[in-house]
Amino acid sequence: MERLLLTTLLLPLLSVDSATSNLRTQALIFPRESTTDYVVLTPQQQKPLYNFTLCMKASTDLKRDYSLLSYATRSHSNALLLFMMKSGDYSLTIGNSEIFFSAPRSSKGPTHVCVSWESATGIATLWVDGRPQGRKGVHRGYVVGADAKIILGQEQDSFGGGFDANQSLVGEVWDVHLWDRIIPVEHMGLSWQNGNLLDWHSLTFQSSGYVVIKPKLWR
């Protein structure tokens, strides 16, 4: 009886909302530091990534480390991780191998960040607000696995979990798009077309904890 009562009390705290939505005019808000608030994204296709381009927009006033997007597989908790360091540098991890990009941090408003990577050469390129921040090599020959958990709001230290409140995002995220190819340089950082794996305009996702959807404050 005691165990049944405890389970009943916990159910409202563990509720998960699932939806497929056009979030064209919407943003996901993570209002607090936690280990319980996050969104799981389901790609339109489950396929290994030999190349990718990821673009997203975010706004936060955090002055500590935080995760932008965490893509984990059962073999690599950081199969693809885009992470902001306290120093203001961007960290990109591919198959648990990490590189850093220095980029100017905006003092106000949102940041539009895009990153691309190709397995054949290992070359990764970062753009911030439409401006290239350089190219570096990481984990040449690696293939990002298809069986993945893709999470906004938290950084995974294990498949689908292992969250640390000190790495959680407090702020807003929107316009998240993921392609299985390198998009043309002239279109990087611009509103070009929707991602064929993650498309903010037709996004399947599950939210857990305290996550709120509201109209965008910025474009």
C-alpha cells in the first residue's frame, strides 16, 4: 500500500507530453536550472550520419557551461554534442572527441549557431550569426550512429540520462534544424530550407518536466 501511494504521488511529476507540431512561430523555454527539464527530439529518419549540418537559435544569460544539443548513442554518450563553455568558447564533440571554437558572445538577444561536419575529412565548421568562425578537424572516419537520443535542455552522460543541473540550459531555443549533409556555405546561418532530419516546422518531440512553449520574442 505504501509503495502504491508513493507511485500515485509521483505520477504528476513524471508526466511527459508528446506532440508533432509546426513550431514556426514558437520557442521552447527552459525556465529553471534542473536535472528534470528537457525535450527529446525524434528525427524524421533514423539513419547513420556521415555528414551533417545543425542550425539553431538560442537565448540565455547564463555565465556558466550549458548544453545546446546533446545527441547520444548507446556506444557514445557524446556522439554529437554542441556545448557552450563558461569561457564563451563553443565545444563540438563527435564520437567523444572534442574540439573548441572561439567566437564572440552576444551581450544581448539571441545567437544563431550552425555547425557542419563531414566524416571523410573530419572537418567541422562553425558559424555564429551567419559569420564563419573557422574550420577544425575531429574524429575523421567516425560515423554518428542512428539509434540515438537527441535532447535539448540537458547534456547526456549516459544514453537518455546522466544529467547535471550545472550543465542545463536556462533560456530559450527555437528554429532547430538538422540535415544529413553539408548545406551550401552561402546559405549557412540564413533561413534557407528546413532540415530533413529535424525540422522545426514539423517537429516530433516529447517534453519532460517544466518546459513551456511560447511565441518567439525574436525572429
